[in-house]
Amino acid sequence: MKYLVRDKIFAIGDDYWIEDEQGRHAFLVDGKALRLRDTLELKGPDGQVLVTLRQKMFSLRDAMTIERDDRPLATVRRKRLSLLRNHYRVTLVDGTGLDVSGRILDREFTVEYEGELLAHISRQWFHVRETYAVNVVREDADAALQIAVAVCVIRMAERERED
């Protein structure tokens, strides 16, 4: 399933709908303004909070947490940097990990679990400027989590570029 995401969702305080392939509202990104740290909520079409994304404060390395039902679900950290690709590691609370690699700032990257593709993030499917797709490849993959991971790594990569 492909989900259409516009980059403007990254403005804190702004709300934005993510649409599915048929153009239906699939997720609402709710940017929480006036907070001490970056906070976004990913909600379902009914308004229920599915996951919350927070910038981790006072961390030695830049990190973001993904929470579900006010409990930690995952932590996203930069893994390493090579000349051509960015690498991030998503550590789930159960100890398993997801690898994110590719050209994050170009919106061309993948999310994998033990070498198996879970999601592919790309601008190539859309000709609309500043728009990209999150293609959740596996049917049993948590789409909200895959979108949250994409949002986190893009925010982190953009912050690194600004520093």
C-alpha cells in the first residue's frame, strides 16, 4: 500500500492528511506546537492517536522516540554515515531492530528487518513537487510505524544538515 506524504507536514503546529493510493484520508499528522520538544501525533481517520513521535531530549546522539498508548515503541538513532548513504537504526522495545538506509534528504530510502524490505520511501512515483510515497511492501507490516519511521529519519537528517 502506498501513502502520499507532502513535506509540509514537518512544520510543528501544522496538521496534514496523509492519503492512500485512492486519495482517501489514511492518517492525520498533528504537529503539537508550544512544546519543549518536537512532538507529532499520527492519528487514524477517526482521530484516534496511533503513534506519537518525540525528539529525545538530553541525548548524547540525536534520537527520536515513537510511542504507542503513551508507552515507548521504538527509538530512532543515526547509525553511521558513509559518503553516499545515510543509515539509521530503529530499536523496538522488544529488542528487534529495523535498518533504514538510502538518500534520506532525497526521499529515496528503505526500511528493512533482517534484510527483508518492509517499506520503500520514494519521490519517483509522484510528479508533484515536495511529495513522496511510503510504500509499505509487506501486508503484515505496521503502516503507522513505517510512516512514523520515515518522518523521524527525515526530521533527523534535516536537523543534521542545518547544524
